[in-house]
Amino acid sequence: MCRSRNSITIIVAALLSGCGNGSGVVADVGPPSERGADLPVQDDVGPGRPDLSDDDGPISPRDIGADLEAAPLPAKCGGTAKVVLQEIATGQPDYLSLKNNGPAADLGGFSLSMMGINPVTYTFQAGTTVAASQVLYVFEYSDGQPGDVQTGDNIPFYDNLESNSVALYDTAGNLLDFVAIGKQLVAVPAGAQTTLLPWPTAYDPNKQSIQRVGDTGKCPSFNAADWAAKPITRPPTTP
């Protein structure tokens, strides 16, 4: 007599009699809870070690590991600060600047999400201020001048005219400004719309920088026409 089993049975050939008595091939795969080693291999090979070859969709920075910074925040608008990106310099050393078009502002807790060779997020320390109508420079490592913000770390811009981007957020995570430069759009905050600024012809990153020349873009829509190449404002103090 055949014993009933709680499983999925695939009959490949018609059975003349009996249960798997040689008159047909029976493949019993069982319910998932009983398959053990037959369970499909998981995409993740361990915490922080994803299968980089899977095609299930983009890999989140959380999967890549703690060595990479977080992905750009979504394009949450509503910030009231009048601080904007002013200059992006990709030579040696890398730096950028912010301009305050409003009253004096405390930038403590504001952040810069920068993308180039790799993603880096820098958060301004408490007490960092920029006066009305003034420009604040942000340098990698300690390469700036007195009064500049020294990040103490790398700003990841490409020097060889690849693709870079910068997003500026306030303490509440509101996207205040964004610019993308190079061959393709990279790290655009979710929900933001922007146009790409290609590298100008004969651009020299050691003598020129990308500087704001207009103010037509507002969150969540940003305009490459607000930017142009101009002579660098902070040449290196050493060769």
C-alpha cells in the first residue's frame, strides 16, 4: 500500500501500479522546510558581503559595508536657509565653497554628500557659521587657510574630468542645493531633477573651477546653466 506524503510529487512517467516501484521516475522535492541543502543559495554571502554579481537591483550602501558612506538622502525640500553651493574645485587640493545669501547662518549639522571616486559625507561641526553675503571654503584634509573648514579627510573629486556631484543638506535633511559635473549624472538624490554640466572644452582643473553664475535652480529641480568654468579662487599655496 502507498504511504501518503506531505510533499510535491512530480510524475515523469505514468505509473502502472504501486508507488515508485520502478515503473516510473518520481522526484520528491518536499516542502521548503524539509529540503535542507536543496534550499536555493542566498544572494548575500554574509553581513556586509553581498553577491555583487546579482541582478536583483541596485545594491544598497548598507549591503556594501560600513567603509562606504550613506547614499544621498531623498530630495526632501522645505529648508529655509539661503546657503548654496558656490564653487567646486577638483584640482589639487580638492575644495568647494558655500555662499550665504541670507542672514548669518549656523551650519552645525548641515552636511555635504560628495560623489566622485567614491561617496563621502561631511557633516559640519556645531558652531560652524557663515555670515550674511559671505563665502565659506571647505577643504580636504587640512589644506585650507585660517578660517576655512578643514575636513580632515579626502574630498573624493576626480582630477581627470570624470563625473562628480555635490548635494547640500540642512540639519532636517532638506536638500538645499545640488550640482552634477562630468560625463554622466551620479548620486542624484531620489526625487531630484537636474541637468548635467559637461566639462567645458580645454578645462584645466588646476587653474579653473566650476562656479555659480546664476540662481534659477531650486529644490527639487536644479539647472546646470547656473554654473560655468572660471579662474580658480583659491590657488594652491604650495606647488
